[in-house]
Amino acid sequence: MGGFFGVASREDCITDLFYGTDYHSHLGTMRGGLVVNNGRGFTRFIHDITNSQFRSKFENDISKMKGNLGIGVISDNEDQPLIIASHLGDYAIATVGVIKNIDALKKEAFRKRTTHFSEMSNGEVNPTELIATLINQEGTFEDGIRRAQKAIEGSCSILLLTSKGIYAARDWHGRTPVILGRKADAYSVTMESCAFPNLDYEHFRDLGPGEIALITEDGVERVAKADGNLRICSFLWVYYGYPSSTYEGINVEQSRYRCGAALAKRDNVKPDIVAGIPDSGTGHAIGYANQAKLPHERPFVKYTPTWPRSFMPQNQSIRDLVAKMKLIPIREIIKDRKLLFCEDSIVRGTQLRDTVKRLFEAGAKEVHMRPACPPLLYGCKFLNFSRSKSILDLAGRRAVKTLEGDDCRNLDKYADPCSKCHGAMVEIIRKELGLTSLRYQRLDDLTKAIGLPKSKLCTYCWDGKG
Ligand code: SF4
């Protein structure tokens, strides 16, 4: 994933740029980058944020940055923003998304014999540089960005900084949000609207799918219409969107309450307490507890002072260890009680299995799990959402393989919550995790809880329809 933020201001924009970009830190764990334009050129810094937070890495740089226009990015992959010299003029560019047809586009670029790539990393082309080469093939930024939007399979939202303003372009299907803000002396663009309130921006409007806008200190001009079909990622509301953000007019925290309430309405167990697996299960659990009129408590508390979100070791077993160290159980709340947990989703299930084991070791009588979305059956092909290398990393697909003896091609019967196949798959996952009971959210309940028509949502993870 990743996220970006941009500012066009009558005054110096650095403070807003620094904090606005920082509010995207939950979206990426590898690289952070800031660039400003002061009318004479660009000043840029990029840092590795794998083991330390964005703010601590950039706080010494911002005194060296000055300018009224700037963009910042948190990235899960490549170094960015990049600074490009082209026939369109010099510009800086940051992108969020994934290019599935990168090899074909690279080949096509080489066929013309006029392109080279200089930002190689581990033998791979930097996707943001590839997007810049697509943009440079046209006579204007608008046409170039349109060309890139149409050429890419996957998804791509773009911020492009020139000396005159910032071009903001939302992915052709609007998989990720791009949101405009304004205040008396500045306009901004963000992926997370939670960046606005503390920087005094008013949420002005969301760009539509495929829309391109030019943002200057004087306002926002639409330079290309929203011609795409909206298929915004449902997982924003389920898991990775920040609770205080609002996309397409729908707040994340409130949608999680509705998700939890939907789970409670269909449930028949009688636990002593309801809890969320921190942090993203918490909103769902509050919704469940309020609907079921049960106490909401915290049997696990996260130790945040020394375990920042951005610490994300590459090695899976160390990641599992970190996940364990972050969550501290409270025996006094767990012992001899029936516990019902809401979790955003079950991906691999390995960390959850360990968590459940620890709950029983701490004396829990029963542990019931209620994921806020259906079983994951497909890997994300639009946002690089999951780190999984194999589809069989998904707990749902492993269970299907157990039942079928092979990797099944007809997954519709497993996606149908009323089918026997679905029930058998859930039972295998329940046993694997050591749970007293396991009941997933239904996809129709999830889309209702989000509040957009299903045709406007990407639900590919669950039903293969993107
Ligand atoms: S496949 Fe899943 S994670 Fe990827 S965009 Fe669609 S809903 Fe989001």
C-alpha cells in the first residue's frame, strides 16, 4: 500500500506537509519521502522508515526545506518522490498502487529505444519511474497522466508537483481515495482525511475515479473528468483505513460499528464480554457490544510506547514474535470467562492461533471469534495489499485445499455463506485456530455496513469480483 499528501499554500507549506504525510504512516512501512518546490527548483529527502517512525527520520530535514508547494509519500516499496526532467518541464512525482503489467510496459518502453530506467532496485524497475515514462509520452501533463491511468493493470493514484501547482489523479477505478481539503491560505490533497482536522483543513471533496485536478494556492481546477467506474477497496473500512478518516462520505469508525452490529444481529452465543483484537478489531467490537447489550472490555492491551507500527521485520517468524510482544493479556479479565472477540479479518491465521492459545492458557472458558469480513479466498491484485507470497497462505484457501485435496477452481460455492462447502471450510479454520466458535461476516452485511452499493465496491478478496 502506501499513502500521500500534498499542499499548495500562500505561505511556506513545510509544517502542513510534514504532519500531513506523517498521518499516512499506518499505510506503509518501507520508505518516506518529502519534496518541495520554491519556484527555483526542488528540495527532496527520502528515508528508510523500516525501523523508525517517519517523524523521527525527517525532523532534521524540514529546517532545510522551504517552499509553497510540496508533496510527501509513505511507501511500501520503492524510493519516491522522484524528480524528473522531461519535455513537459521538471516535476516531482509520487504514486500509490501496483502495476501488474510492469514487465509488458517496460518492454514496450524499450521497444521505442528512447527510454531508460535509472532507479533500479534489486533488479526491478521503480514503478513510479515507469509511470513517469508513460506520462512523458504525451504533450501535456493531463494527457500523460490519462495515458498512464489507462495503460496500467492494477491501480495507480498520482501526485505530480510542478512549479505551478500539484496535479492530483485518482486511480481509474478509484481503488484508493484521493481527497481535497482547504483552509483560508492553502489547499491540500490527501489519501487519509484524518490528516485534515488538526491541520485546520476542511474536507472539501473527494476526486472521482480517474479524475485529474490541478491544485494551486488559489484553488482546485478539474483538468480531466471522472471517467472511470468506482470500485473502491472495501478493506479501507474493514481494516487499513484510519478510524477518523472518511471516504466517499462514509466514516471508517462508524462503518466498523455497523459491521460489529451486523455480526451481533445474526449471533446466538452468550459471552460474558466482547472485545476487539487491537487495534482494528476495536471499532467492530464496540458495534457488536452495543448491539448485543454486552460489556465491552480489553482482555489484551497493546504495548505501544516501544513497538511502533512502522517496525516491520521482513522475516515472518520475527514479525509473529513482534505481534506477540505487542499484545499483553490481562489475566484478571480473561480467567473463567466466556470471551467473544471481533477481528478485522483472518488472513493467515497463525498469529491468531497463538493469541487464542494464550487466552486459554490464561484461563478463558470459551473463545469465540467474529471476523468483520468473509473468509479471504483471493489475493489482492490491485493494491499489493497482502504480503503473502502464495495464495495458500490464506487460511480460507488452505481449508479449501484440505477439503478438495487440490487447489479448487470453483470457489463460488465456498464464498456462498449458505452453502455446505462454506460451513465445512469455516469448521476447518475454527479447528485450526482452536476456537470455541467461529462465524464470519456475510458479504451482503459487510457492504450494507459500509453503505455503498456493491457495484461501487471492490470485493475481489472475498468473491473474486473486482
Ligand atoms: S482485492 Fe481486496 S484489498 Fe485489493 S482492492 Fe479489492 S477489496 Fe481491496
